[in-house]
Amino acid sequence: MPAKRSKSKEHFLYHKDGTIWAKGQMTDGVMTGYWEWFRKTGTIMRAGYFENGEQVGEWTTYDRSGKAIKVTRMKPKKAAAPPAKRVAAMAAKPLKAVAESAIRKPTKETTHAAKK
């Protein structure tokens, strides 16, 4: 039986004074789709898209009057290798030799104490 698809729901976050801080879509508690952030005055501050809780694509930053002042292109994050591949990669790397300075050398006191 195929997995049941969850429906996206509109979600709001609020400033302490009750004004809207952000609004967008959530699916299973994860940000998805288009989101907007607002100042306490109600003007838009930033907007962009999420996929599976990660910022993607172009994000626009706005000045206090609501004019777009900057567009940032989000780079996709590199996915971690599956555990089996990570273990194989670690096994292929040679172990680093322990630095000689890290090896504790006996002092006269420790050598003398051992002879007693």
C-alpha cells in the first residue's frame, strides 16, 4: 500500500506583540513551499521557498518600505553519503601515525619509581 501523502497547511508565526512574523506552508511539521517574513510594522522583510525544510532557489530581502533590495540564490546542501559508503570510505583511509610528542616518555622520577 503506498504511503499516504500529507496535505500542506498554512502556518503562521507571530511576534510577541501578536503581529504576523512569518507565514507559509507546513507539511508534517516541516516548512515547504513559499514563505514570507514580516517586520512588526507589517512590511515584508524576506521571502523565498522551502523544500523539505531547506531554503531553495532565490530569496528576496526587502527594505523597510517593502522595496526589494537583495536577491540571494540558495545553493543546495550536499547530501550525506549513506552509512555503508561512509564506513567504506573511512576504511580506505590510512590511519594517521601518532605524533611522537604525544607519546609519553618516562622521566627519571617515573623510571626510578618503577625500580623500587
